[in-house]
Amino acid sequence: MCHITVENLKVSYRDHVVLKNVNLEIPHNNITVIIGPSGCGKTTLLKCLNRLLELQEDVKISGTVLMDGVSIYEPETDVTELRKKMGLLAQRPYPLPMSIYDNIAYGLRIHGIKKKKILDEIVERNLKAVGLWEEVKTRLKNPASSLSIGQQQRLCLARCLAVSPEVILCDEPTSSLDPFSAQKIEETLLELKKEYTIVLVTHNLRRARRLADYVGFIFLGEFIEYGKKTDIFENPTDERTRAYISGESYLDSGPADEHAPTAKRKDQHMNPDLIIERKKEKKVLEITGI
């Protein structure tokens, strides 16, 4: 059975449809990469999987999302527990304003783990899992803000792993990093897929080729095609997929999310509604401990 199943997913902001016809099955212990131009709906899809999208006003979500065969949108769903199961690695690192050690221990304490010996073991194990332990083991009490951007992103990944998720959602996790740090994150994700299901969104085709086991293509909010990496890159069935992958045509007639709060627009840094929504998301993730 697939880990996550999405059936006929549709998302609208007010009367504007930003995502439609999404049908895919995400298998256990693989990396599923969602590709497409900026603003096409990739991040919207990702936020449907951990129900962060519903924090935004005037959003309508229809269709079905199943995790291990159980709908995540049922009224009785424990949303906090769901988000704990689905760790999120954002585009830019958001370390908590505390020490390197406490960034990882924070979520554990929220979920009832208080003994220092256990905390020490989990902190060390997860820093080693992301290749950061040797770089920080002598300065665990230093502020997380003292780390480089690349180190901060690996710290955020370690914080995510510490609360034992089943799925890791990655929203362009290397887009703000230098090539060396990006390579570290990619290597870590390839290793982590042995134990976790990973869903990653990117518009970088080279990164998709390096990391993906399965690939889905979104264009103008429509889920065009999904399959094994070799099938999508070597023998796509849809002409739009072939054109996008080959670079023959960018196919960009405007982003599907142009009216959505999460759209990547030139004026988004001036949009107070977007700032409020991101603060809500950050607060929810802090409460969850990821």
C-alpha cells in the first residue's frame, strides 16, 4: 500500500482555482519530486499534505488525501499529530531563537521527553544523521543563529527528524544555499529515504534527476503527469511535459497561484496578508516541535 494517496485534489482561493486534477500515489521509502515552473502550485500541493494550507483565509480544498489508507481531512483527525508525522523543510532555514542543542530538544520536550540522557542521545543521533555533529559538537550551547545558512538548514532537518516523522516534506530546501551546502542536503536526503518517505518540490530539473525515484509535473495548477523518473524524463506521455523537460518551450503564460497568498510574486515582500499567513505557519510548526 502506498504511504500517501491523493485523489482528485482541487484547491481554490475565493473563486480562483490554483490546483486541480491531482491524482498520485506516493510510495514508502522513496523520493517523490514535484517539478514545474515557479508559481505553478507545487508548494500549494505540499501544504495540502500536512494541512498547513487551511491556515490561510478563503481557501477551499476538495478531494481526498490518504495517509496509510486513512483520510487526513476527517473531522476527528488530530492535526497536531499529523504535522508531527509530516516534517517540513522550508526554502529558507528557520532556526528557533535558542541554542543549537535546544533547537533539537525543543520539540522533544513539547512531546514529553524531559530526561537529559535521552535528550542528549537523540540530539547527537540526529545531528549525526544530517552530517552536522562533527561541526558543532563542541559548541552545542551556542546560538543557532551563529551557524552558516547551510548549517542552519541541516539543523532544521535534524530538528524535524528528532520528533520521529514518517514523511519529510521539502519545499525547495536548497534554493538559498551555496553549492557545497546544497550537496550536503541532497546527500542527506538520499540516505534518509531508507527510513523515510520524502516529497520534494523544485523547478530545478538537474536536482530532480539526481534525487527522484518518482516525478510529478504541475503546470498552471494542473497536475499533468506522474510516474517513475525514467518514464517522465525519457518517455513522457504528455507533450507539455516533454516541452518543459527539454526546454523547447517554457510554457509560461502566468503562474496559477498569482492570486494565492503563497504566490511567488515580485511584490510579495510588500503583501501584509502573506506575512501574516507565514507567521501563522511558523507558529504552528513551532507548537508542533518541527
